[in-house]
Amino acid sequence: MGEQLFKVLGPGRVSVTGGTGKWVPGRWRAVRGPLVACKHGLHLCRTQDLVRWLGPEIWRAEAEGDRIDETDKIVVRRARITTRVEWNERTARLFAAACAEDVLNLISEPRRAVCAEAIEVARRFANGEATDAERSAARSAARLGAQSAARSAAESAARSAAESAARAVAWSAAWSAAWSAAWSAAWSAAESAAWSAARSAARSAARSAAWSAAESAQTKRLFEMLGLAE
């Protein structure tokens, strides 16, 4: 399979992470002048970028003409969206729960048990099974967890990932909780690996490797959930 490209948009196919206008499936958009990342051009995601740019709507995209490849995006001269990916409130909440669950082992008790329960409620809510009382309890657990001081940065990030899943039961923007959980899970994995290294250079290498591994695992999970081939 060739390179896959995606465009993340707001509700109703409007630009959400920069730019203006409404995208129409099948209709090409184009820009003139020099392409400049984050300033001028049409911005798209590659497979490895998508987990960093989660939003309300995800569309498959195609590009033509000039192109600039950046670390977390590409900028192109012409682009269009084609078909919408099955990313919605349910899949976003389930993705947030899965990312948060990955780093539960970095959270100390008794907060670990509280976060685990909040994650389970988020998962059940996504499937239409959680009661209003369970949702309220999960929201409270998320707030209390956020107020607790962490003993380490890794634990703090891990708890943030778990709290994001818990807050997903309350947020209408479940994709935001999913993005927050994924980012926090990757960061906590990186910090945990860094602290296990003794020297500064080793810590930097360990953090970079752990971050990349976490992002790769999250990307694989995301594509499996969305029924996409990497």
C-alpha cells in the first residue's frame, strides 16, 4: 500500500488546527506562494503523524504538487479529502481508555485503583453501559487525582493519562481526552525510561526511544480501532 494521508477537521469539515474554510469531499483546494509550515499551505498528516493531531473528524486525503515534509506533518500545494474515517465519540473514548491503561503500572496505590476504575467507567460509558452515578463518580475521581501531588514526573503524566480517560465520560469532545491520554501515556513512558538510565546522555536516548515506542504502539492501536492498514 502506498503512503496514506489524512486531514483532521472540525465538525462539518471545517478547519480546526489552523487555516480557514470548509473542505468538500472530492474537491481540490490549492494555495499560491511559498509553502511555509504552520503559516502557509495545506497541512496533512501521514500515518505516523495522525496520533498527534486527533480532532473531531478524520478524513482520508490526497495531495498534488509541491510538498514540504516536517517532523509531524506535511505541507502541500494542492489537496483534497476523499472519505471519512470512522472516528467518533465512542472510538475516541475507547482509545483514551486504552492509552491510559498502558501506564497504570506507573501510578502508585491507592491512586492506581481509583484511576483503573475511572478508566473502566470511561470504557463502559463509550459502550452505553455506565450509569449516571458511575459517570459522576468517575468525574470526581478525575478531579481528585488532578489535585494530588505526584512523587515523580512519570507518575504525574501517567495519572494525567488515566484522568483523561476518566474525564472522557463527561466531555463532549472525547477526541480531546483521547489526544491528552495518548500524549500523557507517551510522555510517562519516556520519563520512566529516562530515570532508569544513569547518565545524562543515556537518559536523553532512553527518553527518545521510549517516546517513539509509545507513539508507534498508539498509532498501531489507533489504526486497528479505525480499521485502517498501516
